[in-house]
Amino acid sequence: MNHSKGTAKINLDGPGTYYYGSASGNDEGRGLTGSIVIGGEVPDHAKLDRPPQPRP
């Protein structure tokens, strides 16, 4: 078993939901997954073609 730890630096390009998981062993099978949710306004070119959604 690997009990090491560290840090990661990532550059996310805008609002949205980003998913991540482990690429080694069976960590994902044991539940090592997660998501990062970033709120904010999405540029027009990145919006989905769907009806307006209610805002909180």
C-alpha cells in the first residue's frame, strides 16, 4: 500500500464540474473519486443549446 501524500496544482479553464479519480490500482473501485464544482458565468460560446434554466 502506498501511504504517500503530496500536492497538485491545476489550472481549470472556467466554470463547470470537473471529475477526478485515481489512475493507480483499484482506487476508483474503492471510492477514490471526486469532483470540483466551480460556479460563475459561462461565456456564450460555451453554453449548451437548451432553454434558460432557473437561477438561484
